[in-house]
Amino acid sequence: MEEERERLQAAAQEVDHMRKEIEELERGLQEQQEVNESLQRAQGDLSAYEAQLDAQLRAREAEIAQLEQELEQRKKQQQVRSG
């Protein structure tokens, strides 16, 4: 009888220990999910910023091309006037 009670008590302790481990793992999983969500938001922010920088770069490149054309035209006009 005493032996059975001790086995049941040991089993109950094991179940309690396993329950605590599961709770700890669930907390760890929740924390990991929160970190992943945060990283995904940061990735989205970075992608948006990268797209914004690309758009600015294309606008500047277009502006440079326009200025280069104007410079070439002025050089040609200058040559015609002085030639």
C-alpha cells in the first residue's frame, strides 16, 4: 500500500514537472513568436525605406540626365556663337 502511494506520488510529481516544462516551453514559444513578428515588421519597414531610396535615386538620376542634356546644348550653343 505504501509502495503504491509512493509510486503515485512520484508519478504526480513527474506530471507536475512536465506541466511546468510545457508552460516554460509555451512561454519561450510565445516570446519567439513576438520576436519574429517584430523582425517581420522591421523587415517591412526596411523594404519600404529601400523602395523610397530607390525612388529618390531614380529621380536624381533623371535630374542628372536632364542637366547633362542642358549642359551639352549650352556647349553647342557656345560653340556656334564663338565659331
